[in-house]
Amino acid sequence: MRLVLVGWGAIGSEVARLLKARAAPVDLVGVAVRDTARDIGVLLIDDPAALAALTPDLVVEAGRAAVMPWGLASLSAGGDFVPASTSAFADEGTLEALLDVARRNRRQVLIPPGALGGIDALAAAARLPLASVVHEIVKPAPAWRGTEAERLCDLSGLTAQHCFFDGTAREAARRFPQNANVALITALAGLGPDQTRLRLIADPDATGNRHRVTAQGDFGRMEIVLDNLPLASNPKSSALTALSLVRLIENRAGPLVI
């Protein structure tokens, strides 16, 4: 399978490393970066128009805020598109524009579960009416540095858990795009960005990232809890984020899908 990665940060480089280590049946034919003068042993591109010549089967946006230009170019070039920066879908019309191009070219937009688990169960449950979906994200206080959380609470002075945001998934994705991509994944699987409730919590005693998704509806009730370790090269991201992309890529390339 011909693969292009968009972004060579902590997540993109880790995805490539894992695919190589696992001898996945994937040919990494290009990596989209801003600085093409670097040498990483793979063809580097900086223009979405260059995708057409690479004839990719799959284009994975791995942590670069460029969902629209690369997504549109991927789908037009005959490749399915995987957006890791799902927070982009908080903007009205973004997802609809990608889906329109996907339909016309008979391609797919594939939403990865990111740092979450149980998204398949939530999406299945949503086939019947859902009453509520609440997603709590708990991270170590330092992991929220560089975000609006610094203005909303004293991260260095916390002595207990503190919820600094309680609102819709759409608002959370707009205000905390680096930490709330998973909010849009939960929203897309369930009630949508305006009906999904998100709570962001800083915990001075936490050593990893915790996600708790609680849903109720005609199917019954579910509660999914994950305690994720951070990515070694980027404490603001969970290691599971890169692993979920590797799983998705291998599912597309291999004969067995799980």
C-alpha cells in the first residue's frame, strides 16, 4: 500500500518508526513537511498538488494543522484520507466539504480513534437514540501548559484535581485544539459536537492521561476508561494516538482487519 504522511513531528515520525519495525506491508512514498531541505530518507513534499504524482492509496495527516488542503488533494488524487487533527471539524462546513469530494471520487475519510477506545461501541450504540455522552479528559497539570488552561487556573499551584472547562465538544476543540482532538472523535461517533459534553481536568498527581467516556441511551449505558501514558517525545499527546494510526494503516494494508 502506498502511504503518504502529512507531518513529521512526534506522532508522524513514531508512526513511521513503528510501521518499519513491524515490517508492515506499506510503502512510505512521501512525507509532507514545511522544510523540505531536511533529509529523513523519504521523499519530502510541501505542496498538496504533489500528491497526484505519488498516486497514494492512503494519506494520513499526523499532527499537522492542514486538514483541508491535504484532505482535498488526497481525495482528488485517489487516496483515502485519515485526519488526526480532528479538531478541524469544529469549524462548520469543513467535514462536509471533505465528504463531498470523497463522494465524487468514491474515496473515504477515515476517522481514527486516536487516544480513545470503545469508539466502535459508541458508534454502534448511536444507531439507536442516545440520551447523553460525557467525555472527561484528565491530564497532569504540566501537560496543559501552553494552552488557555494557564489563564483559567494556577497549574503550578494545584493541590487537587481541577476542572477548568465544562462545555460542548465543539467549543473545547476550538479553544484547546492540541489537547481535545479526541473530543471531536467522540462527538462524531455519538451525539455530534454541540450535544457532546466535554470536561477538561488538570490533576497535579496524575502520571498519565485519562479519558472517561460515559454514554446512555436506548442501547443501555456504557462507561469507558483509559489511562494512557504520554508519548515520550511529546507529553501533550498519548502514545495510543500514534498506535491507533498504525493499527488503522495496517488494517488497510493487510488481509485481516481487527
